[in-house]
Amino acid sequence: MSYDLHEPRSLDEATALLETHGDDAVAMAGATALVLLMKQGLIRPGHVVGLRRIDALRGIQSAGGDLWIGALTTHREAERSGAVRSHSAALADAFATVATVRIREQATVGGNIAHADPAQDPPPMLIALDAVAEVAGPGGARRDVPLDGFFVDHLTTALAPAEIVVGIRVPAVAAGTRATYVKFLPGSQDDYATVAVAVALRMDDGRIGDVRVVLGAVGATPIRARVAEDALRGGPATPERIAEAAALVRDAVDPTSDFRGTAGYKREMARVWTQRAITSLVA
């Protein structure tokens, strides 16, 4: 592998480099995914824009009920952050389930989001919590992209050319909200999940109020199961109603067959783990 390494110290410098070199340039944060793609010959950039020197991409902040996680925050830092856990224990737990400690010490939150692998752990939980990606572009351009619409295909996001993720903003969690992240691993702890489920819901006088159900590893992107949400919202949290809603995710997901199971098996596991996740929150 031969390429020119650039190490800008500001967002504007980084986006300008990406704009100048176009398709021949990639941004690099933790590099855990990028290096694998380069070693496999799937990408061959002539220019790598390292982001490690940009202070604006660092830090975890809590203000006004919102949580902000800088793009260069590692999964390990997010997992161990008191601010993250105070905001949502389920989110901290999701970061803690990523691969191994060695990977979590290197891989970054922004890199995870930008890589857009549908089997990765944090995105479903972040979507369930209504998180937003703060994005920087050339010429000082800034915009917010809800994570619910950020992932558009396998390894493909809504980022425009020369844009980079600055950080993730998670809005204040409504009082009484309960959340969980669960996944089914057929092999070792560092393997990708067969199915992952993130659920955030709020009970209202014995009935399910607001609810979000998001599945990972069963489609080209994290999948929000709105049909299940609609079936749950406003109704009693009975085992029968939960089972009926969970059954609806089988048609909402779009898995492919591989060594972790057939598409049919994954659809059934999506139902099973969705039912378990919801039940754990209303029990």
C-alpha cells in the first residue's frame, strides 16, 4: 500500500483536503475498518486524511439534557464514560458489546458510523435514542443528519463527498424511558451478531407510550421496525400483544443467508430477540 498521509489540525483543513483529492482520498479515524479494506484491496486511496490531530472531534459532553460524543471518542471511552451511562445505560452497554477490548480501545464512534457496516452494535441503539450526526463539509458547511436516515445501503451513508462526522448528539431521554440492547452471537464474543435489537420505550399508565424498535445485522442497514412500533404504541403491555408485535419484524427485516444462518432462520431470530427485548423492558 502506498499513499500520501495528511494530518490536518482543523475541520476546514480536513474537508478541504478531501475535496481537493476527491475520490482518491479517504478520511481515517481509528482505522480498524479502513486498514482491513485497504489490505483486502477493496479500496486503494492515493491520499489518507488522518483526523487524530483535530481537537474539535474529541470529547464527551453533557449539557441541557443532551449528550454529545465526539467522532474520535473510542468505544472504550464511551463504554466507560459516566456521562454516557448517566444519559443511557443501554447506550453504554451497546458500546461495551463491540468486539473485544483491544478493538474498542482503537475504534472510534465517528468511524463506526461512517463505515456503515449493518452488523455493528452502536447504530441501532443510537437510532432508538433518536441520535443525530453532526457533519462538517468544505467551506465551513455544517449540517445535522438524523441517524434514522443516515444509513442508506451497505457501507453507504448520507455523507456527501468531502464531508466528515464531527460528533453524535443524543437528545435528552424522556422521563420514564426504558431501553435495552441485546444481540444473538452464534460464535465468539468478537463475531458479528446473527441479529441485534435495540428498544427504547416509555410506559404511560400501564400502556406503552412512545416506542422505538431497531434491528441490526438483518439487512443492508440498521432497520427501524415501525410496523412493530405501531402495533405496540398505545396498547397494554401484555405478553400476547408483545408477541404479536414482535412477529411483525419478520417481514420488516431483509437478511441474507450466510454461515451464521439462513435468511429464514434470521427472520425467526429477529422475532425471538425482539420479543425478549421488549418483554425485558415491561416486566
